[in-house]
Amino acid sequence: MKINFFFLMVLFAAVSCNNSEPETISLFNGTDLAGWHVDVPAMDNDPYAINPFIMRDGMLVSLGTPQGHLITDSVFLNYRIEAEYRFPGEPGNCGILVHASTPRALYNMFPKSLEVQMMHENAGDFWCIVEDITVPDMEERRGPREEWGITEGKRRRILNLTDGSENPVGEWNNMVIECVGDEVKVWVNGDLVNYGYNCTATNGQIAVQAEGSEVEFRKLELTPISEITETE
């Protein structure tokens, strides 16, 4: 697995300088999957398995099957992601994974990470994938404490804070994910839908899922954040 630690250090140095304005970058170029790699288990041994991640009309598209992940080559620290996405057909499932690291750490499929859910009517839920996070009202939103966990068979889902923040299927949604230190905040169409702290990871790769449904991304941008500026 290729991890661009040089990019991580350059990114951190850039946002630490008081005289530098953070530069927003697009995570896809509208043409190909440069800067990403595909991890789809079905592609390991099946010569007929397709790559479920494509560029179409300048958009990044997850076709949904076969299931797997599109993962950035680079590692990121202290940043804001802004995504504009939609399910063009039927309501479906997808997610953006932050702080991703070890591949196939859960169910021989999901990389170690924290998932920000995009499933229709559940956008903004957290799913703990061999990483963990704390939220207010933890037992109400995660279930009985003795059932919590970060691996197979445990309560890994943490419900979001709102209902009705998403637009109808076929319309575009805006999702913002802000990762600073050990905190993660999520907004959907302007509503704060989740906030967590004490995350067990503070940097890593970013991944997009193929999880059974076609999803279009017309924007997936990243802006570095200075932790000093945010906490002053």
C-alpha cells in the first residue's frame, strides 16, 4: 500500500504557517483516478470483475458493485472535506471513510477507519471500523455500553443527531466533514448532524465506498485546517 508521508508533512507545514492561506484541492481530476488506488476483493481473482469506480462526465462515480473501496494514495491530517453527491436512481448506500489505514481490517473488506455514513436517510451516522470515537449521549445513540466495540459483531454504529437533513433521491446533497486533532464534525446540507471526540486516529487516508448503490460525486474537495487557528 502506497502512503505518501511526504505529502502529509508538506500539508501540515503549509497550514502551520501564519502567512499561508490554506489551498483547497479537488481529490479527483475529472478525467481519471490519478491519486487513488482501488481495493476491491472480487478483483483479486476474478478476471471478469469490473472496477466499480469510474469517471463519467467529469464526475467520480461509485457503481456500487462489486463492493470495495477507492482509497487516496496520500495521508491527510487536519482538514475539511466538502462533498456534493447524489443517488441518481434508487435510494442507496455509500460512505466516506476518514483516517483510513490498514486495508481489509474488518470483514476482509473495510479498511481500519472511521466511516461517515451516506446511506439515504442515515447520512452522518458514524461507523467505527477498528477505530473508535466518543460522542455526547453515547448510550442513547450507540446502545448498551457492554455491546460497544470496533470489530465484527459489536455495536459500531453511532446514530446522527437529525432527521430530514437530506434532500430527496436524485437531488444533490452537500456533506462537510471536518477532522481536527481527535475531533470529527459532520454537516449535511448545512445541518450539524454529528460531532465526535477522542477519536483513536487523527490522520490517515480517505476512502469512498462501493456498497451496493450507484453514487455520483460532482465535488470532493479538501481544505487543510490549522489546528492552532481552529482552537484559539
